[in-house]
Amino acid sequence: MAITLTPAAAGRMKDFLERRGSGIGVRLGVKTTGCSGLAYTIEYADQVGVDDRVFEDRGVKVLIDAASLVYLDGAEVDFAKEGLNEGFRFNNPNEKDRCGCGESFSI
Amino acid sequence: MALLQITEPGQVGAREHRCAVGIDLGTTNTLAAAVRDGLPQTLSAAVPSLVHYRADAAPLVGDAARGASLEDPANTVVSVKRLMGRGADDLAHLPEWFGYRLNCDNPGVPRLQTAAGDKSAVEVSADILREIKRLAEKALGAAPDGAVITVPAYFDDAQRQATKDAARLAGLEVYRLINEPTAAAVAYGLDRGADEELIAVFDFGGGTLDVSVLQLDKGVLRVLATGGDSLLGGDDFDRALADWLAAQAPASAAFARTPRTLRHLLAEARRAKEALSAERAVECRLSPPGCGEWRTELPRAQFEQLAAPLADKAVAVCRRVLLDAGVQPAQVQNIVMVGGSTRMPLVRARVAEFFGRELLTDIDPDEVVALGAAVQADTLAGNRAGGDEMLLLDVVPLSLGIETMGGLAEKIIPRNSVIPAARAQEFTTAKDGQTGLSLHVVQGERPLVSDCRSLARFELKGIEPRKAGAARIEVTFRVDADGLLSVEAEEAASGARTAVEVKPSYGLSDDEVERMILDSAAHAGQDMQARKLREVQVEGRRVVDALMAALAEDGDELLDAAGRAPILDAGRKLEDAIGRGDADSIRAAIERLEACSESYVARRMNRGIRRALAGRSAGEFG
């Protein structure tokens, strides 16, 4: 079971954590979104929860709760620029279907 | 896919995907849809808009009520949409086919007598919406956050309000009511197609026909004109066929015209009609409970012969709406077909022939409105990215205005104005020292108030007493995105202000709207004469009043008895002429009065100037 970060993603996460000044790492997760399946989440993590799994890749601590891990196992997080937008992106082998706007996915 | 940012812990879900449904609350069927995975999808099969009330149990809705509609018609409400927002007067001429017992103790809100007590149309619709909400929850796994509900373009204030009330009663938050044709065009994605385009929406449902012409201009969808026939729909085809079947049946199968037999006949007629959209012939079996059985073979050609007059009527509506929009059939690029009745090959052929073009029929005509509403609901719920937002513009079906002197209706928001709309107009007082103003809000195309529909009356009080015409009263009409009207009046000097939300106890029925529009064309000449007369009467009255006021002030001072006599005489003659109501003689009398009072008026003016100058040094004018 593992999650990996691309160099770009890891670099950005480090930058963001430094700028924030606190936090032990980054928490990845999935949430259900009412009527269109699942969506990814990325939050700052301040503490490790009881059912969290902790990975470390390229010097960044990545926390995922057990329930989310099933959906994210083997995923890679990338940082990308698209036009004026930039942000993180999940390359998730578990993903079967994605909705039109790209906000949610299903497995 | 979307690019994500790192958020603070605990904030996830702040901008959650909200679950919004679109609901096509139809005369015959009701259907909900929602955008899932980026595409609008229906959430269940269509639910027949039927409610069966039972004495000691929850009402049955939809298919569950279907059987009961044959067995116990008196306690089964069908086509309740036709009753929405209608008063007892409107219901007096309901066809006998409905077979309802009405309780009209409150003429504004007639109630249907059922085994579960008296039910208003709003309550019955709420029962249907509750069922839809339950099905939506089941399909989505969560209660919908809000809904967009479609209404016919012709629904007036009262009918829209009633629809909103029903949704609220069912526990649904209404994001917006949108017009059915607009929803249909959205479902076809026509709002994202060409830069400029004309679209016709032919919505032929169970109970009504609505034809709308929409104009697309750089992503903005605007309703150019809309019209229809509220008493023409699939039901009428069923009825025509049922009548024919009843007439063909041999005496041995004599069917009594009881509500039960009639519903049975109608059900069989509908089955035959639907089958004939695909088959070239169908066998009709009639066996109403308590009557004999009778079978007959019905070829499509025979049905089409019965249906032809109705199809002709439908095409006539198209012609009228296009005329209203100032559009030629050949200019319309896309024709969207909506409603189950557009499945009839005869209807499709006639409409295609009229426009001289292929019709859009790819999306299920029974689902297209709900799907479009779902797209709109998704947008309003904030689930679409910024640039994706769609601007929907609708129009008011009938002019809205206010009564002015002499019983004339002054239009403030003209028919077919784009909504939401706000327009203000300035009015003034008619009499010296007037401190109040009675405002009468009317709806209609005719210039005389007596020919328009009264929507509301309210009073503006606390105006500072001044000379007639000195007060400035601003009257503002606002029609919100749902087509509901509010009126506000404000007097500038005193700041006196009053407002009213127009929620008439009952509004206009669709056919009244239709009739009022047709009337305004038919009576154009007569109306113009009437308007001219009222205007000249008002002017004459003003001239007489002003002169009498002046004479009372300084008549004795500036005129001797011989000088006053002809003026008084001319004044009396003018009053007589006003009373007789002939525009030309009033105008002549005004001229005579003005002519013989000319020197008196000149003397008053000279004296006024002398008074103004008195006591001032010449230097002040240097």
C-alpha cells in the first residue's frame, strides 16, 4: 500500500507547509459529493489520527485515513499548471470513471 | 480534471457539491432529473400526476393511484395542474370529464372534496412533489438541497405562486421556477450552439400546448414570444377517440356516461392512441365495469382523421406565435419537440411541414424538460465553474400597468418584456391639496382598466398637500426571476412610500390570457376611440376645475358680471359636453371656453407679474 508524490508535488507541498509555518504534513482523502460520486481532498495535517496511515515520500509526510486509502492505494499526486490555474492532481489507478467537470470520480 | 489546492483541516466540504434536482411538474406526468457525473439523468420513471385519497391512510401517488382512478374516480385527482392558482369562477366551466365535487366556501381557493377531507390544488400538487422528492432521495442517496421546477410559459402570477407554495409544502427549496420551453432548449444544449439562432419549442403535453420562440444571442437565451392553447393536449385526442368509440359501440354495449365509464373509455382511448404511434392499426377492447364488452379494429388512418382538426389547431397556434414574434417559419433554425403528444406521427408531420425543416426529437420528449431543469438546477446550486454560467431570460406574458385618471390603464411593463425587470414611472396628483393616491395594479393589453384584470389595489398616504401636478410620485414595478410582481410607490418630497407584493387570491387562467390578447387586437379601433374620449374628458375636467378655482380666487376683482357671464356659460357647456361623452364636442367646448376666457387669463398673468416685481428695485433686474 503506497502513495507517491511527483518531485513537483513534493516541492510545492514543502513550500506551502513552510509558508504556513505549522503542520506535520499533508492529509489526502476522498469525500462523497452528494450526487456525483467521490472527490479528492488535500488538507494540511496538524496531528496524526488513530486510523491514519502515514507515508513519507521525498521528504513530505502524507497522511491518509484507512477509509480513504482503499480508494487511493497506488495513486500518484502531481502538481500541474493549466493555463492560469495551478494545483495538485491525482493519478489514481483505481479510478474508473470521471465526471464531465473533473471534480468527481467513481471506482 | 480539476486542479486542487491544499485546504486548512476541517474546511473540506465548505464548497461541497450540492445536490440539485430539476422537476417537470406536468399535467399528466411528473419527472425529476439531476446532473450526475456531468450529465443530466432522470432519477426515476415518470410518475403519473395522480393522487388517490383514502379515508384512513396516506394518499396513493402515481402508478399506485392508477387503478384507483378507474375504480374510485371521485377520490382520485387527475390533471391537478389545470386547477393550480385558479379560483372558483375559473373552475365553473371545467369539463364534466373531471367528475370532481368542489367545495367553494372560499371562492379564492376552491377545494376538492375527497375521502381524506377537502384538498386544495396546492395540497394535491404537494403530495405529488413529496413522492418525487422521496424517489429523488432514493436515487441520490441524499435529500436534494434544492430544486428548479418548470412551469408553462403562460403561467401567471397566481399559478406560479401556487406552484412555489406546493413545493414548499412538500419540503423542497425552490431555487427558481423556469419556463418549460426554456428548459427544453437547455436540454438540447442549444444555449451553447451558434452565436445567434432562432429556436421554436413545440410543447404538446397531456393538457396544454405551448409554442415558444426563443432567440439565442451570444449565449443568452431569450423568450421572444410565447403562446398556446391551454385546452389542447393529448387528453383532447383521447377524448375525441373516446367519444368516437362510444358512438361506434352497438346499443348492446350502451355505456352510461358515468365518471367511471368515461375514465375507462379514456384509458382505452389513450392506450390505442399510444400504440398507433408505432403500429398501423390497433384493436380496442371496451369493457367498462357493469357494461357489456365490445371490440373493434382501429386503423391509424381512422385515428388521424379524428385527430386532424386538433393537429390543425396546433399548427394555427404555431402560426400565431411566430406572427407575435415577427418571425417567418423559415427563419427558425431549430425546432424542439417536447411532450408525449409529439410522438404522434401526424403531429410531427404537420409541424415539420409548417416549418419546412427537420425537427429535434432525439431526446425523449417526456424527459427533455426535466433534463433541462436539472442542468439549470445544477448551475444555480453553484456546481458549475464560473464561465459556464448560463443566463436565462424570460418574459412577462401580459402587460402590467396602473390605472390612471379616467379609467385608463397605463402600461409600465409591456408584454414580452424580459424578466427580471424593474421599471419606474412618474405620476402626479390630479387635485389641489391631494394627500393620498389610490393605486390600482392591472394586467392586460387593453387600454381601459375595465377590460383588464385587476391584480391589486393599495394606497399611498402622507403626500404633502400641494397644487395639482406638483407632487412627484414614482411608481416602480418589479418582476422577479420567477415572474412574480411587486409594486412600490414613493413620493419624492415627503418620502411617503408604500409597497405591495402582488399575490392575487386567484389569477388569470391561460385561456383568459389568450382571450385578452386576442381581444386587444380585435378591439384595437374601438379601444383607440375610447381612449381618446377618456383623455379629452380628463382634459376638459381639468380646464373647468382650473378656471373655477381662478374665478373663485380673483374673478370678482378682475371681471365684472358681464365679463364673467360668458366664461361661466362656456364652462357649463363644457361640463355638459363631458357628461354626454362625445370627444369632438368636448374638444370644441374646451376651445370655446379657452377663447372667451383669453382676456381674463391675460389679465391674471399681468397682475401676477406686477406682484412679483412690486417692491423690488430696478437694479435687481439689471
